[in-house]
Amino acid sequence: MKLAAIVIVYYPNIEDLKINIFSFIEDIDKLIIWDNTPAKDQSHFNLDFPEIRNKTLVFTTGKNEFIAYPLNEAINWCLENGYNYLLSMDQDSLFENGSFRRYVNKIKLNQDFKIAIFGVNPNGQFLTRESFLETNWFITSGSIYDVSIIKKIGGFREDYQIDCVDNEICYKVITNGYKVVVDTHCKMNQIYGSPLKSKYGFTTSGYSPFRTYSILCNHILLWREYPNMLDRNLKRTILKDYLIYRFVKIILAEDKKKKKLLALFNGLIDGLKGKRQQKFVG
């Protein structure tokens, strides 16, 4: 097993990033740091870590490429350089002590060659069990991909950019006859967004107009493309949380109301039409 990793960063907290990287660096063969920070600001973030310089590559295009494009580029790099697995990590994901090494060792012992994606247990959301838990979806961070399978089925969907990239690749894997599994013993601490408490007592995501558009539009596109893969809970979440509650929270508790409401409307319409705006500006 030859394992590379990619950490996609955007205006990172360097000290936190270093801690997170050092929770898995000893058990991988090569690390790609993909810098999505715009070129004008990159000089403010020193991504050169002397202790692991021999293991590390830094890639960037000088602009924010989101998630899917860097992942596809990393898959291609792995195939060109003889790596058969790729770990994908967010800049704010941290493995619990010793957890990642056990995860990798378990994958090395795996004999099921239909498994295309291995995942872990973020924030303890899964009950632990000895064998891998088969599932139909797992977040990008903490996933280890069989690069040959991911390339064979067409890679990550780049027009999605960021939202639902994880859902889509898992659904594509399964519809092509492969498996997605979770190692429930591998614990990873994961931060989801930056929720804000409103004066009305509820929390709101505070997402930008772009993310407001992207979350709703991409989930509707996903629903259209994989109608039999989405369970009832996710369909309810799309309608309730990403559309109705999002509308209410923008009205009551967020700034940039006009832009965000327009983004929500456009996300709904474009999702129903089946094509998102690639240069949506909120």
C-alpha cells in the first residue's frame, strides 16, 4: 500500500494546521498541501514545515479551486507517481491519538477489492463495531480513496465545486458496483462550518450568498441525478433546512439579506432546471 494525502487549505490557521497534519503524517508516504488561498494573500501563510519538507509538496493555481478540482489533480498525481491510495483531509480535521495508524493497518489487511472509499468516525457519530460498516455516503475529510477505481468511474464532479462533492462520489461508486465503508474505531474531530447564535435563540450557519446558492442547488442536482440513493432524511433536510429554514433564518438573523435571498431563489431555480451557474456571484 502506497499512500499519499492531500490537505486542501484556504486562509489556514497555521498552528492548527500543523497539529492536524502531524496527527497522520508518520503513516503516509507523501503529503500534498493544496493552497486555495488567493495568490495576493499566500505570502501571509507559511506552508513550509521543515520537519516534513522531504514528504511534502505544495500545489496551487493562485486562486480558490474549491474541492473537486484539487482532488482530481491529486488522483492524477497518484496514478502518475505510483501511489494507489489517497487520503483527503480538511485543514481543520484532527485524528485522535493513534487512531489513524490503526485505520491504515486495517485497510492493509482488507481483502475486499470492491471497496473504493474508506471513511472514519467523525465526532463519534457511528456506534463502534469490529468490521467495516458499509454505508452509502461519507464526508470527504478522512476518506481514503482507491485511486484507480475513482479514476475509472470518472473522478470527482468538478461542476459541483464544493457542496455535495462527497455525496456524489459515494453515490457514483455504489452505482458502479463498488463499496463505501467506515472504520468506526478511527476517531476524527471535525468542525462543520461556523454556526452563529442569533438573538432569537436559534443557530444559523451564516453562509455567504455563494454557499447559500451552492448548497441548495447542488443538493437538488444530486436529487435529480440519484433519486434512488437519497434517503428520506436527506430529502427532508434539503426541503426543510436548506430551503425553508434557510429562508427564515436569513430574514430574521443574517446580514446581506437581499443577496442571500436572491442566491436561495437562484439555487432553487437552477437546481430544478438541472444546471448550476459556474460563475455565480452573490
